[in-house]
Amino acid sequence: MRNKYYLFTLLILALDHLSKWIVWLKLDRNDPVELIPGYLRLSLVCNSGVAFGFFNSGNSIWKPYLLAAMAVVALAVLFIYGRRMPPGRRLLQYALALTAGGILGNFIDRIFRGFVIDFIEFHVHDSFYWPNFNVADSAITIGIALLLIDAVRNPSLEEAAEPTTDRT
């Protein structure tokens, strides 16, 4: 039953790397492509840091491997957590698969390139710029949002195991 969630993870990974491959081949770093004028464009960035460009400065040869190791730990936690949760909690399982697919996508970039390819740029004219991101980043963000929704919708296992008593 859980194999479909692994397939979903692989689908996210494939979409992420297909999009990065196309952007890497077709997009010039100095020539962004405006998709929605004033709001959305494709702009190639090689991000050696993490989300929002944190840890982008510094050129340690170990940085990609340290960040990759953090990804491996996160994947292990997601895998163990997913195995311990009931397979009937579909939203949770899809959230974990989505998050894992995104983490894997950026992990592979870090290991083989030493940086992550980011290319989606959201901005509001010249007054606001969101840091560039990619399909993997989107999958991680959506996956974590779904994890939070699942946590609100489902009581903890201890609370669910406690019998309720009616004191009326």
C-alpha cells in the first residue's frame, strides 16, 4: 500500500530534475524570461546555501556535504515517521512523500553540482522580490503545510487512545 507514496516521491523528484535540466539548458543567467510582467519570471540562480539563500556566503568545500548530510537526516526522520503512522492517514502520507521528493531533489543537486538550481522568481514590480526557488522547494513548502493541516485535523495518538467520559 505504501508503495504509491514512494512513487509519488519519485514523481516529484523527476519533475524537479526535469524542470532544472530544461532551465539549465535553455535559460541564460543574464537574461531572465518574464512570464507575468511585473510579477513572475524565470531567472537562473545557483544557490549554494539553503532556503532564502541562508548560508550562501562562505566557500567551504564541506558545505555541500554538510547540507546534504542534514538532508539525509531529514529524510530518515520522514521515513521513520511515515512508517510509524497509520497508512490510512492519506494526507499525512502524501505530505511526507511530497516533502521527501523535494528534499531528494535538492539533495541530488548539492551532491552532484555543489549548489541547487533555483529559477522561479516572484516579485512585485521593483518593490518586492521573493528569493528564487524551484519545484523541490515548492514541494517541501506544500508538504510541510499539509503536515500542519494533518496535525490540526488529527489528534495525537495518546489523545486518540484515551477514552472520553461524558460527565453530564
